[in-house]
Amino acid sequence: MLPNLQQRVLRHLEKIYETVSLEASLPSIALDLIAEMRLDPGSEAPEAHRNLWNQTDIATITYGDTFVSKHEAPLKTLHRFLKQHLEGAVNVVHILPFFPWTSDDGFAVKDYTEVNKKLGNWDNVRLIGQDFRLMGDLVINHGSGESEWFDNFINDKDPGRDYYFTASPNDDLSEVVRPRTSPLLRPVDTVKGKQWVWCTFSHDQVDFDFRNPKVLQEFVRIIRLHLDKNVEIFRLDAVAFLWKVAGTTSINLEETHEIIRLLRTLIEHASPNSMVITETNIPNRENLSYFGNANEAHAIYNFSLPPLLVYTLLSGNSRYLSQWLMTLPPAQFGTTYFNFIASHDGIGLRPAEGLLNDDELDGFIHAMQSFGGVVSWRAGGGGMRKAYEINIALFDALQGTLEGRDELGFERFICAHAVMLGLEGIPAFYIHSLLGTRNDHKRLEQLGYNRAINRHQWHLEELEVLLDNEDTETRRVFDRLQELIRLRTQQSAFHPNATQYTLQLGGALFGFWRHSNDRRQSIFCIYNISNQPQPLFMTDLNMVVGDSWRDLISGRVVEESEPEWTLTPYQAVWITNR
């Protein structure tokens, strides 16, 4: 019998490399990976189905240079902003790629072992990780076309000579699904002649070849380094595309899932409180598969939530959001959803496929464009061109309905976040949502790519002026969202794994019931998702007789003499018995 951990790692490797001829033996590869993580081959597995989170966990997503200040490293400025303004409200900080990079705002990494000098250094990263649970990106599918590894690939040198996936233009690539419309293969002149490298995203983002165990070993080495620098949560970027096979879609293949299981095994043995989160911007059913059997991702990005929630608030009809929520399986203990409604990218449309029809998607896109948004496109199977995501600041996305702009944008925006905060899972705020940041058309024009519209860079001194003034839009947004966060973190029924049931309240209202794991607290979360006042009948809620019920947000008490409440446009209520 092999030692426990060695046996587990070997089983993963046997499934990953079942169809691959290797020079090294799988048992020796297993020992190499264990050694890279500085683990004992006989290590016992941590407790299964253990929740590494509770209702106090609130995340924020930010670039390392979202905030800049003269004569200070941006990561230090970020740390200062977080400590001064968000400590006590946010405890998980996701810093988007902070490595040297060449394109895609950090997602074309040149060196995974260094911090971009324009941002700061490892000490800055480590100090943030002392005060907050730190999430970092493992940009695992691809690397920069200007890295030392890729230069070595061109010159047939180690390390890198065999790190990248190559194919032939004559291969059957017609079914490959990817999020871009650029040519999939990039011709490269190397010392061995012309080779065609696989580029799922852009020609500066060249896909790694995980059929080579040396690539896997490199990333395990990177994970160990990041753990040493206080990174506790690993976001596996674009991981769905990891394993490629010509003649297939080359997305969500079984080898990809097994690699995630292997990385989870190694990470949780090295750091039992660490988490793996998969970033898979794909249709809902495929996204859910990354939970595995509670042995893959600890958390998955809940990608269907942003397009469905925004569409619901624009249409004033909760039908699709309610239908989706009813079919969303409760996460097993030890797994949870990572809920977000805005990100550094945009509002992804793939997760809405099969949920909204083509006419509804077209109307959605038209409304977003009228509010200043732009559309990014993708290549689907058979070379079809489809809308991939809407690039827009969330505050602007909610400035009206499908009928056009109105004066209820602020209320609609707060309502959206009240929905997110109530749902099963860990809520994550894009930093610009906390500040009500608008579309940055100037940055879009300067940088020339669509996603720049939602990646504004704040001069901290200018932002501080806005936050110091109670009458500014920025301060109003910041205060309202912080108050909702404070309320959420005090309720056991908002534990990410507390029971959740969808309520049937008619099209203009959206609601669900949360029940704490100890069965002591119930919260009815109800939202008017329309631009007209709506009646809420207390008889539609299964409130236990004898309990005292009140709305956490307004403080209003439920009285027997008031069987009906009128909810103002986009009003949220959290009615609790405790």
C-alpha cells in the first residue's frame, strides 16, 4: 500500500494521463508534485464537507492599481483604502493578476513568481494577506507570448520547449468553443520550423499543454509560492479550456475536471483553510459540474446571476430569475456559490443561454447599448459569431428599464445588491460597484478594448473628497451598501449554506426564504423588481404564528392589523423572526 496522499495523487494522475504516453513514471511524478508542495506522502486528508465560510464572509474584487496616489505603490494604496474604508465590512479581497504582464490587463502573465513592479512587491501582497483573506488568480490556461517560457519554446530550450499546445491547421477544429472571434491558431517561426500554437483568447495568450506533466509541476510550484505569500484562495482563471482535443469542443473535458481535483487535493493538504474557486463563464448546467462531488471547486462563480438579475430589473418581471433559482441545487456542505453581479469583465451572456430566448437577449443588448455599454463577441461551434458579454459599469446598466432611462437608477442598483446579499453563497462586490463608478468612456477610447469601460482608475485623493461629502452619489452608494452588508453579516440565516426556497409572489415581486442551519432564524427576502408600487400580502409568506416578525432593513414590525404592505419601486425587505 502506498502512503495516503501519494496514493490519492497517483489516482488523479492515472485518470489525467490515461491516453498520454509519458517518459516519466506516474509514481515518480506523484512524488515530485508532493515534494513541490513540501508535503509528507503519508499526509492524512483534511475533514470532508467542512464549510470554510459563514455569513460574515464578504468579498471585494479589485485590480492592484484601482486606487493610485502620488509617491506610493498602488498595492500599498489599495491596502490603505481597504483598511480605512472597508475593514469590518469586507474580509475577502480578490486582487486581479498582479504579475508582470503584456496584455488583457494582467491575464497574459509573463512571470508567475514576481509582482509587477508598477504595483509594488511581494511584501505589499503579503501584508494585505495578513489583514484580509487574500484571493489570487492562477491564470492557468495560458501565458504571455512574450514570456521567457515562450521564448524558450521558440528556441527549443528548457524550461518551456514543450510547454505550449500546438495543432495543425488541417486538424478538425470546427467544434471548438471559445470566447473570442480571432483565429484559434497562431503561426510561430521556431528553430524547429513553423509551429501553430493554440490561443483560446488572444495571440498574446498562448495555451499551455497539460499533456506535459512538467507544466503541471510548474503550476504546483507556483501554488506553493503563493501560499507562502499569504494567498489563501485560488481563482482558477478560464480553467474550463485547460485540456484540448482536436475534433471536440475542447471545453469541460474530463481531464480538466481531474486536474482541478488534483490541485484541490494538494492545496487542501498543504493549507486546510484554503479554497479553490473555478471561473467558468459557461452555461449554467456546465458551470455546476465544477463542484464535482464536493471534490473539485470549493466555490463556483455563479455566472447566471448577473445577466438574469439585471434582465429581471430591466423587464420588471421575475419569471426567469425565479425559474432559475428553483432549479439551482443547494450546495453540499464544503461547497458554496460565489455570487457576484458585476466584475472586471462584463455581464456574461453565455450563462443566460437556454434561460433567455434570442429576442429577449436582443432586447437586453439594445438596452445596455442605450445606457452606454458595448458588446464583445465570441466564436461558437461551426464558426458562428455570438454575443459573449456586455461591457458596462453596473451602475449605468441599471439606469433604466427596457423602455429606456428613468429616475430610479439608484434604487434599482441598491435592490440588485440586496438580492445578491440575501442569496445562498458568498457575496462578492466588484470594487467599482461599492463606489457607484460610472462607464469610463475615456479609458475605453484610450486603451481601445471594450472591457476598459468598467476598469476605471481612481486617484485616491479625488475619491476621498467624494466619500467625505454626504451629498455625493459615491457616498450615498457606499453608505447604503455598507449598511446592507452590516445587516447581512449579523444573520445566521444568511450563512452561505443555509436553506433556501424560492417564493411564488407574482411577476413583479421576487422572493426567497432563508432558514438558518440551527433552524432558529427565518428570513423572507422580498424585492419589488418593478418601477411601480406593489402589494405584498403577508398571507403569501409562511410566517410561524407566535413569532415576532420585522423587516431588518426598515425596522418595520409585521402587525396582524396590517395584512398587506405596499412596497415602493425596487424596495427590498428582509422579514425575520429574530
